[in-house]
Amino acid sequence: MNKELKNLWLTLCGKGVSLLGSKLFGFAMSFYILKLTGSAQSFAISLLITTLPMVVLSPIVGGVADRFDRKIIVVGADFISGVAMLAFFFMIPQSGLSLPMIYFAEFILAVLFVFLNSAFGAAYPNIVSRANLTKINAYSQGLDSILSIMAPILGGIIYGLIDVKLFFMINAISFILSSFSELFIDFHMFGVATQKASEKAPFIQNLKEGFRYVAKQKTFMTIAIYALVINFFLSGFSIILPVDLINYHGISPQVNGIVQAAFPVGAILMSIYVGKKNIQFSQMLFKNSMLLFSLMMFLFAVPVLPFIHLQALVPFYYGIAMIALSMVVILVNVPLQVLFQVTIEDAYRGRAMGVLGAMSQGIMPIAYLLTGVLMDFLPSYSILIFDALALSIIAISVQRNANLKEVAVTQG
């Protein structure tokens, strides 16, 4: 096995171990919160806590990823996450797990994940060659999808067999094992010099340069603004789906796990397709994805319409819809990620991707809170239908935007 291939597989294995633990933990905590409170607002707060650090810290952590050794950041973030989970496990009182403790644990993990995600995302072009960049992104998405199939099913089974606090221990072990495997990844196989050059400037100056770099890129700014608006309408779905499944349809943890596991099936298929065909981001791809997202929001509104009664067909319907939705997500996300990694200079990559991520996700905390409040007053289908109409209008705007026509030139 050559060094580059070894790098690729070590990266996938390192991410895979920690992802499985995190997904099991996330599934267990989400179900526990909904069962404990029965409130969409409580679940929305949980999502807000896990999203807010990404929005606020991404530009700063991106600067850290450009300035310091990305390997140390990745290994350190995973190891500290494991230690933190161990600490929480031993701090849980005999009376049981409380909502504030769950929120606090989720916040700590979210902060550390920003460091891990920013450093790993910026390091991909240094871990593998440009020829394998689409492959490592597609395979990462595929791995995430495979684990997303396993985690809800395993989580649904394990949830009823063990104390919920043991999910903290499982997550801790996964993070520590992951940090060990990441020690053997060569983070400097490609493009070392440009990263070292960026370390000479003061940190605040580095951050300012990152913002200026992004501001000069019309294509990136246009995509980020569109992503901001799109995320506003799509973010609420993360709250609506579990609330509809658990509170409206009354499905069990096991069936909920199976439905959630359907999402990665489509993601795996599309990841393989994108990796094989080396699909590039384009204006047409972006527009078509928005139209498909619009259609999917409408399809998810159908089962909760007052005159629709799917009954025993509910898991099957949601499963098929989840597969279709995941295929659209991968179709647009992987080519977009590769576009950023290929076209952003290595010296600016961490900061630029951090700024772009913060811009595109900045509206998500507001969307979570708004959806959580609206769900207590409005039927979910009304929110989903409104989102579908908004996304279709965005698709028309994407088609007419002149800045997005430059994407093909930028990649060339």
C-alpha cells in the first residue's frame, strides 16, 4: 500500500471510529430529550447548542488551523473529547441524567468538533493529491452514511438495554481510539510550504486576511449567501422530522432508528456515484438541487396532512423519502466541498472555509429556535409547505445569477 493510500484509509478509519460513538451518543440524547420533555423547543435548544459554536468559532478556529500544525489540532481535539466524555460519565449523579448536563456535554463536544472539523477539512488537500480529493470527500461522506445506518439501529436496540449514561462511556472510548489512529496520518504529504508561510503573520492579521480573501471571491460570497438563505428553510426539518415521527406518529425507538438509518442508504449510493464520476459543482447542479430540495419538503409534509392516513405505511414512506433526500444532499455537498478545497490557497484554506462555514450556517440557530416555537402553535405540514415554496423561488434565482456562471472557470 503506497503512502497516499495509507493516508486516505487512516483518515477514514480515524474519523469512522469517533463518528460511530458520536452518532450513537447523539441518537440516544435526542431520543432521551424528546421522551423526557415531549417539547419541540427542548429539542431545538439541543440543536442550537451543537450548531452555535460552529457559527461563532469557525473563522477563529480556521485561523488556528492555518497557523498551527493541523495534525496536533485533530489528534488533540479527539483525545480531549474522549477525556471530557469520561469526566461527564463519572459526574452523572445517582438521581440520573439531567437536561442541563446533556446540554453542557453537547456544548463541549460541539466546541471541540469545530477544531476537529476545521483542521481536517483544511488538511485534506495536504493528506491526498488533487486527483484523489473528490475520492476522499466522497468516501468520507459514504463512511458517515454507513455509520449513520448502523448508529440509529444500534442506538435503538442499545437504548432499551443499558443505562443512558453508558453512552457517555461509549463515546469516550471511540474518541480516544480515534485520536490514536490519527497519530499515524501524514498531514504534510502535500503542500507544506504555504502553510508554514502563513504562521509568520500575527494571529489577528491572519484572521483579517482570511475575511479579505473571502470578500474578494465573488463566486464564494454568492454561494455562501445562498447557503445562508437555504439553511434557514432546511434547518427546521431537523426538528420537524423527529417530532413528527415520535410525537405525531408515535413510533418506537427501534422503528425510529430504522427510519433514520434510511437516510444514509441514499448517501452511500450517491457518494459512490459522485466519487466515480468526479462530479464538479456547477450552476445547473446547484439549481437542480434546490428544486429537488423543494420537492422533498413537500413530500415530507404529506404524511402529516390532516386528510392523509398512512398508518402502517408510515415507516416505509419516510424511509423512501429519507433515501431520496440524502442523495440530493450528497449530490450538492461533495462537489461544493471539493470546489472550496481545490480553489482556495492552502495558506488561506482554514480561515476561508471557516468564514464561509460561519456565513452559510449563521442563520441556523435562529431557524432552530423559530421552528421549535412554531411547532408548538402550527402544524408541521404548514411549515414544510412554506419551505418548499421558498426553495423553489431560490432555485429560479440561482439559475439567473451571473456570478455562479464563473464556477466552471474557477475550477478550471
